Amino acid sequence: MVSILILRWYTMLFWIDCLISTITTVWFAVSWFVYTDHNLPESADNPGKMAEHDIVFKLESRVSIAVLIVLRLIHFYFAYVVTRYYKAITQISYSRLVASDNIDLEDTSFSNKDASTSESAFKPAQD
């Protein structure tokens, strides 16, 4: 059985990792898409190439942002799954079945007389 303390630490570290990776993803995404100059020096004199480059960059930016969001949502989903598993494990209470001492698990009172009458009752069906 998984130790509850190890599972608790794993759950907390998973959430910490999830939050730190989300913060760093947002930080790097903003610095890449907002503050980095993506203009091509060779297309600076050609406005048609520059417009085409801007359109392609905006499309690629939207696709990569969508991929980053989906990956973060998957990370949060698994953090939620780990948390639910931890909560389920900590809430389980095992009940013990009480067995009385006078229950005989092997019936040794089976006599030959009972065997002859019960054999006909348990015969398999014949085709």
C-alpha cells in the first residue's frame, strides 16, 4: 500500500510544479510573443513580404499559444486527478468483519444416506 505521507508530498510537489511551470510558461510566452522583434531584415524593403510574414507569424503564434494552453490544462487535470486520488486514499476506512467462533466452514455431517438422495438432484443434464 502506498504510504499516505509519500502520497501527500507527491501531491503537494505536483501542484507546486504545476504552478511554477505555468508561471514560467506565461513569462516566456509573453517575452517571446510581445517583447521579441520577429521582423526579418531581408524583408524590410519589401512591404508585400513583410505583410505576409506578419500574417504567418500571427497564425503560428495563435497555434503555439493554443498548444501551450492545452498542455497547461492537461497538467492541471493530472494535478486534480492526483489530488482526488490522495483524498480518496485518506478517506478510506477499512471495516473489519466480525466472525463468530461457532461457524463451521467445512460441513462434516454429510452422511451416505444424504449422498445417495442428493446425487440425483445434482446430475448434469444429458443430451
